[in-house]
Amino acid sequence: MAMTADGKIATVDRAVASFSSRRDQEHLYELRATADAVMCGARTVNLNQISLGAGGAKYRRLRRKRGLAEYPLRVVVTGFGSLRPQAHLFTRRFSPIVVLTTERAGSRRLRALQAVADEVKVCGEEEIDFRSALAWLREKWGVRRLLCEGGGELNGALLAAGLVDELHLTLCPVIFGGRDAPTIADGPGVARLADAAQFRLQLQRRTGNEMFLVFARG
């Protein structure tokens, strides 16, 4: 995740969500080149023309060198089934697209998503059971390393479930402000420090005016 100096990942109206440097974009593709699958939330897909691809021939070569498929599996999470079948993601067919959702999506939305995705997996009644969903991704699709690229609600759910092993965070010299602007971990959060997800700093590096930080689960 890239975040502003005040902890935001987009402006309050989500009109601006890309603010990091070219080096940070390269870092994103470098991370994708290590993962079996890339995951993000439905809002990210609905609002942006993204494909969750490998990022060019250079990174595809890196993937092959590491024994990975040329392109990562693409996973989209949508609790209500609000993912748009017309989203740009579905126009790019270079690797399978898996949708994780719940029974709240309803039969009509499920059918619409099944028409454009390679597989739609219902992973709970009201909320997605991420622990079982990730176990299914490993068993069915061979996913051992999963890169999650947000947004904040999805990150928050994974953190709450204790499923985040590593956090790559780029700190950018920008301030958005706004009490309702999204952060890297939205959702209900925790009320006590004892319940917070604990990490330890593994690596820090400055490039230009940005700080690249890597945290491992504590």
C-alpha cells in the first residue's frame, strides 16, 4: 500500500487514489512478480481501469524465472456482489479471475458475475470467511503467496482475521486530510491496544522523497 503522510490512501471522495512515484509503481510490479495471486476489493476494480496483470515482459520473465505462471491469478472480493460485470478487469483475459463473495450477493448478481468470471466462490452467509477462502484458494488454485492491494475495508478484514504476514508500505510526502478519507485499514477496527495487529520493522529505505517500509508480523 502507498499512503500519504497523514495515513490516507485516497481523497475523501476517492477521486484521487494514485499519488505515489514511478518507483513505487515499479515496486508494486516487483511484488506481483513474487505472488501466485493478486487480490483486491470490488470498489477498487469498479473505480479504476485496472487489470491486475504482471506489468510487462520484464516482470513476466521474473515470474517464469521463479517458477511461477506468467500471469498471476486475479482475485476480487465483493461481500454484496457489487462488482460490476462491465469493469475493465473483465475485458483482459490473460489469466483466470476468481470472485469471492457471500450469500448476500443474491442469485441475480451471482449469475451476472458467473457470466464474466472464471469462478465465483461463496465464502459465507453475511461476511466472507477469509481463513476458509484462502485455504480454498490454496487447495483449488495452488495459491501459496497472495498479494493484497486493498482497499482499506479488505485490508482491515484480513488484519482482523490475523491473515497478514507482511506489509509493504510506501510513505508519500502528500497530505489529503479528511476524517472520512480511506486509510490502509478501514472497517470496525479495534478498541484496545492489546487487540491491535502487531508488526516489526524489517526494512526501511528512502528513495527520493518517499520511504519504503517492510513490516513482518510480530
